[in-house]
Amino acid sequence: MSNAPSITAMFARTAEGHLAAQVDDLGWLAIPVVGGLRMASAWRLSKPIGTWVSADFYGADGFVADEIAFRTHVEDVAQHKRELAVLSRPETGMRVGTPWGTSQQSYHYADGILCHSTAGHGGFYLGSERNASVHAMWRNGDGWYEEDAEWAKVAFSFPRLFTTRERRCAAETLCNDYPDVWEHIHGVTLAPGESRVKDERQFRQRHAADWIVVSAIQSDRHPGFIECVAKIGGNRSLADERLYLVPGHEYQAGRFGFVIDEREHQRFEPQAA
């Protein structure tokens, strides 16, 4: 990548004393919150970093533990933009029909590999020869791969066409959404926390006979409590449901739902509430 442009990360303190950063036309602000820093983001800030204020930022890039992690995140984006600048992804100008509507932009990644975006969604199209190179266990027969998760199949299959950051995100997406295929291809077993789908599957199996909250509201009639509607296994399609009161300090929705402890949580009937 000797021809990579000089895209660097700049760091400074803002007028409010927060750590901020700029890479090309992107800006970030590290805002202290409980447990770490919230990364606010903005685009095309024309003012010097030292004059930035919180009101200049309107986007969100998640949370990090500390300033070191903030700097690491920004440097990673800078490297991504340097790699992206030397990859050839010209816009084609073609407008074609896709599973998500007529494309508004189309980008040529390589022969037989096009990325389309529409008003509402988008994804990749692989020609028949390219599609044959995708592993059979996650190959889509029609060659279309939507942009939310299936794009990762394309990045995994043609890694040289993607940046380091994109390849890492693709691996995370595949582990999260297609754990069985990932484990088969790599001959590994994903540990708890490495796959959202696998973790949820195990959660559902473990609590198949438990009452899991499917909706909850702050109780006006019972101050300090949360009124919870629960169904067996958290299965929303079931007609049978129960109402429980859960102390407000105890209730947390969690990744896959709050599990009712029938020994501790009070059941109630609507007419008696």
C-alpha cells in the first residue's frame, strides 16, 4: 500500500475540555459517561478542533472504556480510510432492478461483483462464476447478498477487495449470525459471547420452561415496581401470559429477555392491580 494517501488522525482538546479527533472529514468527541466514554460523531466540521462544542455533534459511534480505547478506534478508522482510498470501487452509473428495488448507486468492486444501494436497502450481486466461489454452506443461489449481514459472506469470500476493518467486521458478523457454518468451516467451537445467535439459542433452550418478560412498563399503581407481561420461553406467539411485579432496581431487560423468578417475583391479576 505504498500509494496510500496521507490520511492521519488528529487529536486535541475541545473548548469544553473533551478529547476529540478528526480523520479526513469525520469528527468524534469523547463524552464522559458512567463506565467510560460515549463517542459522538459529526461530518465536515469546518472549525478547528479546539473550538468544537458538544452541540456540533449529532451522530453516535458507541461507547469505549477510556481515552486509550477512543484513540484506538479513531486510528482504526484512519487506517480503514487509507486502505479504502487505494481500492478501486468506481460508481458504474447503472440503474438495475434488485430484490430491494431499483438501484440508485452501483459500485464495481471487481468483475462479477457489484454493490447496489436503493432508497431503502441494498447489497451485493455476484455473477455466476463469482458466486460459485462462495462456500456452499452460505452461498445464495440467486447471487444476491443483502447489506445487513449477508455482505459479510462476500467479504469473507473475496478478502482482497475489502479493508482490514471491513474484514474484521465481516468475521464478527458471520460469527454472530451464522455460527454453525463458521464453526464447520474453521473447525472451531465459538465460546459464549462470541456469537449472538448461538448465545440466544442456548438461552432459549435453558429457559424454555421459564416465564420471560415480553413487555414491561413502569408501574403507576405500584411505585418502585415494573409491571411485566411474561410468556413461557418468551414466545410472543403464545396466547397464555402472566403479569408480574418486579422491583425497579432489579429489572434489566438483558440481551434476550428478563427471566421471572417465581419464588421472588409477585404475580398479579389486572383487576387486582
